[in-house]
Amino acid sequence: MAAVMLFMAADDDVAKKSLYDLLDRRAAEIDKKNIVHDELTGLIEDPNQRAEDVKYFLAEGQFYNTCVLDSILVSLHILYKKMSVIRSLFKRDRTLHAAIMLLEAKLYEDARCLWLINLQLIGAGFRRRSLDITSNVSDHLPMFNDLVRARYHYDDDRTSPRLGGMIYYNTLKSFEDYGDAIAMGPEASPVFILINVAGRLESCPPDCITDCYDRCYKLQFLLLGIIEPEFNHMVAAVNLNKRWVLYAADASGETHFQDFNMAAGIGDMVVHLAGYVTTKNEDSSSLD
């Protein structure tokens, strides 16, 4: 299946809606056929698989300056493939699940396109063959709105119990020192926590955060900023359980995985986003 290009329609809004529906249908067919990204599966399941040999995303495509979006997509894709409780959660959101299905079929440009259309991050010039999608992490967080039950904002009054559920409130308080936290899953037992760190930390956040109910949330991925004199860049460090890998683009623009020693720290890189998943009932697919 060839990736759909965006420069073929006359009216932007109509074209984007039509293209979204087309990509959504394509994702549904992929799901029905149970198509999977075998190389990524091998990277996750086989600790002896050379990370550098796994090909993921295209160096060239319709979009450029994609490092933030790509880092988010690869992190979520690995998390989806690793954990059944995350698969169950993501299936509750039409666009998020469809984007993952497109990634499973290696339709990377289609996955980017669907995501960007849903978030309205493609403007009036979206029909051009080459499109700059420079963005910040916060631009992409609305994708999770339909899965979010509560938020805790770093700069808000810590004493204000304005969150609906006391259990949620107490759980999110455990994350408040690291950034703006959003929790997804059942109100009494959220399963997926995103922390918009936004450079507030001088080091890596903890490997495990335990809430007041003694539930451990384990660090699954980090989005890390690299600040250079010429440009800023975003990469993803992802937990494969038995090892960590770094997903990044090199100087030529070619993307690749490489083994990453988390124990040695993140060096001069800056944490922008952290993803945590509860270790309770890790093998369960139920969110009830």
C-alpha cells in the first residue's frame, strides 16, 4: 500500500476530512488483517537483536522537521506492542489506534498525516509536496484528551483539590514535582501517566514512581532534547524491558535505533516528556 500524498485536493478542509476518513479506513483494514511490524517486534522481544539493523521511518518524505512527532509515535508504538493494558487503552481512541495500525504496516507518512490532521497541525499549505511540521511536545498532547480523566499542573496551587476523583488527585500528586501530569485509564486505577517535563528537571526522572497507594509506575520512555548551536533536535529513549534503545536521526537525516545505557544518565540532553505505566496487572488487557 502506497502512502497517501496531501497535495491533490482543491479545498483544504474537505480534502483533510476526506483524507482522514481514507486513512482511518485503511487502518481498520490493517487491523482486520492483523498486520504487524515484524522488525520492531523482533527488537522488543529479542535482546540479541541489533538495534541498528531495525529500519523505522523514512529519511525522506512529504514532511520534514518531524523529530518531535516521530519520537512520540515510535515511543507509543513500542509501548502498544509491549503491553496489553496499553493496547486496550489505545483501542478506545479512534485516531490513536488508527495511527498505530498504520505504523504496524510501515505506512509512516500516513500515520504522521492522520495524526497531524486530527490535531489540526496542518495549515492551508498542506497540499505542498514538502511541509515543515516543526512543533513542540505540548502541541501533540491534545491527542490524549479523550483518554484523560484528570490533570495536575506543575504551576497550579498544590493544595487545591479541584480534581474530580480523590484517588486520581492523590495519584497525580506523586508526579507533581516532575511536571504537568496527565493520567489515562480508570479513575480508581490509572494505567498510563504522561509528564510534560518541559525541561524543568536537571536530570532523568525516577525509574519508578510510587503513589500513596503503593502502586509503582515504571518509566517506559523519555523524549529528550538535544541543544546544538546550529539547531535543536528531539530523540526518544525507550524501555524494552531488558534494555533501552535510543531512536534518533543522524546528521544525514537517516533515522535509526541504537542501544542506550540509561544507567549512565542522559548527559546534556534535556527531558521534555516522560511516559509511565503501572506495573500492577502488567499482563492484563482489562481496563474495567
